[in-house]
Amino acid sequence: MSFKETIACIGAGYVGGPTMSVIAYKCPQYKVIVVDINEERIRRWNSDLLPVYEPGLDEIVKEVRGKNLFFSTDIEAAIKEANIIFVSVNTPTKEYGEGKGMAPDLRYLESSARQILKYANGDKIVVEKSTVPVRAAEEIKRVLSVSEKYHFEVLSNPEFLAEGSAINDLLFPDRVLIGSEETPQGIKAREKLVEIYANWVPREKIITSNIWSSELSKLASNAFLAQRISSINALSALCEKVGADIEEVSKNIGLDNRIGNKFLKASVGFGGSCFKKDILNLVYICKTYGLNEVADYWLKVVEINEYQKNRFVTNMIREMLSTLADKKIAVFGFAFKANTNDTRESAAITVVKKLLEEKAIVTIVDPKALENAKKDLEGVKGIVNYTEDPYEAVKDADAIAVLTEWDVFKQIDYEKIYSLMRKPSFVFDGRNILDHKLLYSIGFNVYPIGKPPLTHFKKI
Ligand code: UDX
Ligand code: ADP
């Protein structure tokens, strides 16, 4: 079959993989090649067990893989064949040198640009999909402008998908942003990308702008979302002190149309590869421009999140007779949110490490994220067990800590769970997903987030 054009994507991760699968699925007239330096990742993209768990992803990949969607490690061939090249590599927080712990590490982005420069055999459109600092497109352009033979047009097309709902977000996005230079060539390149998305996204949802607005909009969207969670989590601490209920407060706030009801769920803390990294990225940019007050404002969002995770463990220690040493704790959920196997920056990492420091014996239950959990806890001192069976995890346990809002944890027989545990038994519900009154009536001492605890202990 002959294709209209070939699109390549450098980086087959949580963003590149699902995004390109949906593009291939919705645009059969394009050939899509996703490449990665990580051979194991590519092997898994070509297998029945994909490296990314996302509801609906398996079906889409099965439908188009081998037809117009290909996963490969041959980066050179993909760059040569494609006219449009998405760059979807990781941009983690820098762990060394200038800006350590705050600035984004752009070495993977730069090496992608250098690969494009090295292998290009004609003019190319380079689409920045990875979340980047403002003006990163300029950096890519600097590398590519070395070429004397070919012209490279750089576009910004940030991805707003959330993990766990990636396929739905890709199929029905709130908006697609495409930033370009306002030159005739920039606008022409932008139109090519618009044409791809227009295969399934209503035209009015495809927003075009200048590159810097597009880049900053991505950072700002994540900062706003994270700020809402930190705001509600900050209030949850106050609720616990004054006897208010954070769910009632959230509901009442969210009924105001101007505020809206989404992203107001108090939790043990937000995780995921984006929020912390992107806010730190924003903070770093502000500092670079001497905007210290603005930087401090956004940094507080991350600090409150750290506070919330620490507060959760401190609360466990205080309520469980001030010591966790040798106590068994069943941790329900390790993924940073439900419906994903991703554990990057998961609150569970911080919580479990702290529990182990307190010499607790931890058993982690998760339907999809155990493989990643094991990697995250590699080399950490202490006793950790892993299982997919919650009933096995709670045998002789003193406490359950709910850290991910997986549906399976709501469907368990808590009478049976209670019968298997040591008494007194505790539940710390870091996601407020369980029926607290029911648990209390069974005999548990229940500690939700942002609500008064329900305990059987008598005040002396
Ligand atoms: C986020 C953005 O939503 C997405 O647009 C962007 O492209 C990438 O970053 P993601 O990190 O995949 O997506 O998941 P998200 O649903 O935003 O959740 C992030 C974290 O916040 C999770 O740990 C989640 O459990 C937590 N959260 C979310 C809350 O604690 N309370 C809420 O009300 C919502
Ligand atoms: P995200 O969540 O943003 O998708 P991931 O870390 O899941 O981030 O994926 C990024 C992918 O990019 C990884 O699989 C990594 O191996 C790949 N990658 C990084 N640098 C390069 C490069 N220069 N060439 C090809 N692939 C790369």
C-alpha cells in the first residue's frame, strides 16, 4: 500500500507510544514509525505485553500495528523516510550541575535533534511533543540550523493526555495546540500538522499560536492543575483539625461555575512524571529572569505536596501507638494513579520508603504496577513483599494504607480482610475511596484524608 506521507516519532514512552498509535489509527493514509534507543521497549511494543498499560491501547495497537504503525530501533531509517518527525523523548529534572534538582535535563532532546541533523536526507518538520522549557524550540533550531543543505521547521505541539485515560484524551482532546514561527514556512508546516489532527479533531479545537505561547501553555496547564490539588490538600490538613469534611468542602467550592468541580480530590499527594518536573521547570525559568516572587509562588505547590506525603506517614506513626517497628502494613496501590502501570513520582514511593525507615514490614498490592514498584525500591533497606492479592497482603497486618484509587480496592470483602488482620486494625485511606462508616462498623479504626477519624479507642 502506498502512503500519503511518513511520520516518525523519536521516543516510544508513555506519551510517544499512545499518541502515535492513535495518529496511526485515525490516519490510515499516513505511515507512522515509532523509534526508540531502548531495544527492550521496542521489543515490548512489538509483543503482546505492551510496555505501557492504558485502557484501550492494546486494541488500537493490535488493529494498526504492521499495517501503518511500526515500532523500530532503526532511528536512521525512520528519520530518512519521514517528512514529519515528532520528538517525544524524556525531559527529566536535571540531577547534576547548574540548575540541579530544578532545571530540565535537555540532553535527550538535544541528542534527538542531533540524530535528525545527522541522518536527514531532505527538509523536515520537527514537532516538539516532549514537555520543554519555554524557548526550547530555539535550542533545537540552533542544532538543526547547522545544516547547510536542508531546512528544518520546528513546531511545538504539547501533549495534554493524562495517563490512565490517555486513549480517550487523545481521541477526544479538549484542544490541540500547535505553535509555529509566524513566517510563511512556519505557517505552512503548521498547516500540515493541522491537517493530520483534522482527521478526527474538530477544527475549532485545533488552536494555532506562536511557539513560545504554546510551550508556556503546557507548563502553565500542569502548574494550574497541580496547584488545585495542593490547594485542596492544604485545606484537608485544616479540615482534620477543625472537624470539617474535605469532600463536602470540595463539592461546595466546585459548585461555583467559575471554579468547576474537577481536580479537587484530596489525596496523599499528586505524583506522575509531569507535575513536579514541570513546576520546577517553571520555577527555574522564573528565577532565570529574576522573577523570584513568581518562582516562590509556584514552588509552594510542590512543597505542599511533599508536606502532604510526609503528613500521611507522620499521622500513621502517631495513631499506631507511636511506633511502626515490626508492624505489618499492607500498601494498597503503588501506581501514581489508577489505570496505569506508571509509578514515576508516585506518592507511594515516598510513603513506602518512610515506612521502611520506621522499620515497618511492607506488602505492596497493585494490579499493574508491581514490576515498576520493584525497580523503584531496588536497594532500599527493609522488608518489602509484593502481591496482586489483597487478602494475602493483609494476613496478620496491622494496617492498610490506600495509596492508589484502583477500583479493585473498593470491591474487596472488608469483613474478610478484617478477620485476617491483627487487632487493633487500622485503615489509612489516602484516596478517600473506601466506605469509612462501613469499615468502622466492621471494627477498623479509620483515618481518611481531610475528615475526622473514626476510631474505637476510648479517650482517657
Ligand atoms: C497530567 C496532566 O493532567 C496532563 O494534562 C499532562 O499531559 C500530564 O500531566 P497525569 O500526570 O498523567 O497527567 O495524571 P493526572 O490525572 O493529572 O494526575 C496527576 C496526579 O494528581 C495523580 O497522582 C493523581 O492521583 C493526582 N490527583 C489528581 C489528585 O490527587 N487529586 C485530583 O483531584 C486529581
Ligand atoms: P514520556 O512519559 O514523556 O513519554 P518516557 O521516559 O516514558 O517519557 O519515554 C521517553 C522515551 O524516549 C524513552 O523510551 C527513551 O528511551 C527514549 N529516548 C530518549 N532519548 C532518545 C533518543 N535520543 N533517541 C531515541 N529515543 C530516545
